[in-house]
Amino acid sequence: MAGTSYKGSKIEHVDQFIADREGLGSAREKEIGQHIGYRYDVNLLPDYSRLTPFLRSYLEYMGWEDLNWLEDVHMGYEEGEPAIFDRNCNGWVRIPKNVKLPANQQDRDMMARELLVKFQMSPNHPMVELNKAYRKF
């Protein structure tokens, strides 16, 4: 492990990312000026054994090997209600009240990822109206 390069950082010892809280360890962290959370907390990485059937088929259809842009999507809360933050419309999307949330955080996060993808593909997504209004071709 010593001397191994990983995502722009050279790993010197097993606790490097935990011990290096003061400085920004990777080139990307220096570029954006903040720590990248999943480099320090493995609990933030998705457990792929918990993929929902929809997400599994979505990844397969897209030809992706990982969740990539969905890795940092987590179940959050807006005004005490479960919700997902959608960066495309810069707002919280609340989970319907009739949806039963799993007890496990990893399962809730997978559900959040699935619901976000479904919402972004839906004709009710705000980007659909923007596309109609501003599309040039």
C-alpha cells in the first residue's frame, strides 16, 4: 500500500486520509478547495450489493460499471420530511408520504438515487419545461 497513487494522491500509510485533515491531500481537493468526503469515510461509498433492481438495470442499460454521478446522492430531509436534493433544479424533491422508507441508511440512499433518476426522467421535471422554452433546435 505504501507509495500507491490513488485519485491524485500518493498513499503513504493506511491512516493517511484520516490523519491529513488539515491539508488537502489530492490535486482535486486542492483545486476545489475542500475535502472529498468519501476519501475519508468509507461509509459514504455505496454498497453495490444493495442496488435496487431499477438501478441495476439502469446501470446495465447505460453501460456503466458504477453509480458515478449518483454516489453523492443521499436521502436527506427538508423541513422534517424525507427528500432528495436535485442539483438540476437546485431544490429538494420530497419523497411521497405513501413511500415506506427502509430502516438502513444505505438502502434509503439507494432508494433516493432511484427516485432521483426516475424524477429526472419524468415529464414533471422542471428541466422539461425549460427545454421546451429555450431549445434552439
